[in-house]
Amino acid sequence: MDKPAGRKRTRIQREKRELILEAALEVFSQHGFRGSTIDQIAEAAGMSKPNLLYYFKGKEAIFVTLIDRLMEAWLAPLREMDAAGDPQTEIRSYIRRKIEMARDFPRESRLFANEILQGAPRILPLLEGELKELVDEKAGIIREWMRQGKLKKADPHHFIFAIWATTQHYADFDVQVRAVLGPDKGGEGRFEDAARFLEGLFLG
Amino acid sequence: MDKPAGRKRTRIQREKRELILEAALEVFSQHGFRGSTIDQIAEAAGMSKPNLLYYFKGKEAIFVTLIDRLMEAWLAPLREMDAAGDPQTEIRSYIRRKIEMARDFPRESRLFANEILQGAPRILPLLEGELKELVDEKAGIIREWMRQGKLKKADPHHFIFAIWATTQHYADFDVQVRAVLGPDKGGEGRFEDAARFLEGLFLG
DNA sequence: CAAATTTTTGACCGTTTGGACAAACGTTAG
DNA sequence: CTAACGTTTGTCCAAACGGTCAAAAATTTG
């Protein structure tokens, strides 16, 4: 998918590719795929367009590389949910991690949201395969926890959806959240407030 | 903002403008603003590009008209929340209405989500003004309900955010929801399942 | 050092896109 | 019927865009 189709990558290639991916994340997350231009990404990366195209085959290749990496990090928190752990603690940790990701990696969250909004043209197979399997597995764990009375009974799949929706909301809809909370309540503390609220909502 | 700057609009103008807006909603909600072309919209509306531009000044004008209308409908359910009503019933009705909108008007939801994701360049003033005022008012009502013990105590602003996030999730992330639920659980019943789950979550 | 290889760039190309325009077509009122 | 007005279209344009290419510049290697 990338230009240096040869064997190993040089130091410069590794560095420049990282630089490009960082710049592309910034640009893509702000304007979406179609709304972003190679020139914008090149400028953000501090290089010329042909130079950028020396490291990546094209716009699509950059985007795909970006989203592939993203998915790994995206699923990690759910993967860490442990059937052997204490249910309340496990759920609380999961919510915390997801809120921290919304706070620390909002660009990644928006990139992902954008892809899903457009119908997930590039990652649909992954959603129907790997993601579905993972969610089904964890839903089973949650269902068992609920049966044991450790969590309030509810549909485990929708339970997971609700955690996704509420936590990612603080990254994807950040502008709206800040606009509504205003300058005082909308400061940096909003993520801590959100985390506390969500723990109460899902565990109270 | 629109071509016929003259006084009143003819019957044909009203009809054709509606046709264009319907087509534009379809196209914009699928590809976003930058990802959509006037030609696509014109074709979806069954007319030529110059003809479409006879009714609207440009691509931007179509989009703005669309989003202006949208905001009205979008805020309506929250506006209907009545301080004099029964808290449980009012919240339940609000959730129901929002889920119904996600089910019946997913294109509108995605259009809105797209605009917010891009930083709300066209509606930021509205978010900071009208929306914030409305939310503050309703948050006050909810806070009072909580003080009376009619609802579980929590931050009312984040409470509203959570309802927005969870309900709109079923429109904006529909592809993902269906992929994860699979063919059986992901059928038409998913909205009813979601509604029941959310009532339990927010009112249980 | 010089040769080989990698990296960078300016110039260029074909396509797509938003939009303009005048001419043609249709409709309606006097 | 015809003049005025509203509607539709074919044609055209300039800018933006994704991408190519050959040659120059820099770096690595022998």
C-alpha cells in the first residue's frame, strides 16, 4: 500500500511516515476524508506534496494506515475487561479508560466517528467480524455478572453501546458540550464531572 | 440567500425547493458537506445543475437552509419537557421521542452530527445562545425534580448529554450497531430494545 | 573520494468541481 | 396572438484537486 515497497525501511522513512500520519490525523479529524487535501496534510507535515507522496501511495493509503492503527487502540480498553475481576471495578475502569481516551485522543475519536457516519466503507468487515466477536464475548461476561446480581439487569449489548455513546460524546460533540456548559462549567474539569456522572449512571 | 430574491414564491418554486432539499438531505447525510457535489444533489432531485442553481444561490445556501430547519425539529422534544408534568413520565417521553427521531429521521441526525464533528462552523452561535439557554432552563427543572427525590440525583447537564448521546447513537452509529448486533438482534426491533434499555438506565 | 542510493522538489497533467451565462423553452395574462 | 415572465438547459470557465515525472539535492556506501 505504501511507496517503499522494498524490504526494510530506513530511519528517515520511519520518521517521515510518523510525521505524515500525525499531520494527517490532525487534518482528517477536522475536515473528514473528502474535506481534506493532500496539500493540507503536506503543509501540516512541513513538506511538499510530491515528497509526501513518496512515502505514501496516495491519500487513501494514508487514511487506511491511520484507521488501521486506530482500531487497535480503540478496542484495547474493552479487551482488558476481565471476567475474573470485580464487576463494579471492571465497569468503572472501563468507563474511566474510555473517558480518558475522549479527553486525550479526541482526534482519533472524531476520525473514527467520521468513518462510521459515512457508513464505515473501509472497516465494515472488521466491525462485523472482530468487533462483533469481542462484544459478544464481553456481553456474555456482563450478562453473567448481572445474573449474579453484581450489576443491575439490562441488555448487555445496549449496555456497552451506552458506554460507547456517552464517553465518545465528550470527544465527538466536544464543541456542543463546551457551548452548552459555558466558560465556567465547560473548563478542563468537564471530563472529571462526566466520569463521575457516568459511574453513577451505569453503576448506581 | 436564495435565487428568487424577489417578493413571493410561485407554486413551482416552493415545490422544486422542497424537492432539492429532500435530495440534498439524502446526499449530504451520506457524504458530508465537502464530500457531496451539486451534480449529485441535482441528479437525486431529477434536474440539471444549472436548474438547481436557479433555485438556490449555491451549495452552501442549500446546506444552511437544511440545517436551519433541522435545528427547529431537533430542539422540539426538549422544549416539550414540562416542569408541571410527572418527572418519570416526562423523562420517559423525552427518551421515547428522541429514539423515534433516531429511527425515523436518521439522515437529519447524521447531518447534524457531521456539522458538530467539523466544529459546528455554521451553528456555533446557536449552540452558545438558544441551545444553551434551553438546556440551562430544562436542567433547572430536572435539578428540582431530583431535589424532590423524583429522580436519582445527578448532574442535570450531563444527564441531558447522556440522553442525547445514547439516543442519537442509534442513528449516527447505525452501521456499527447493526454490525455488532448481527442479523437476528439487529432487525427492526433494535429501536424498541434500545428504548426499553434506556428507560431502565435513566429511570431505574 | 566517488559511485550508488535515497530523498526532495518544481513543473506539469487530466479530472472534478462550483458556478456563470445566454439562449431556448414553457406558461400565463392582457 | 403576443408580450412578459418564469423555467430549463447546453456550454463554458477558473480554481482546486489527486497524482506523475524527471531531474536536482542530499545521503549513504564501498
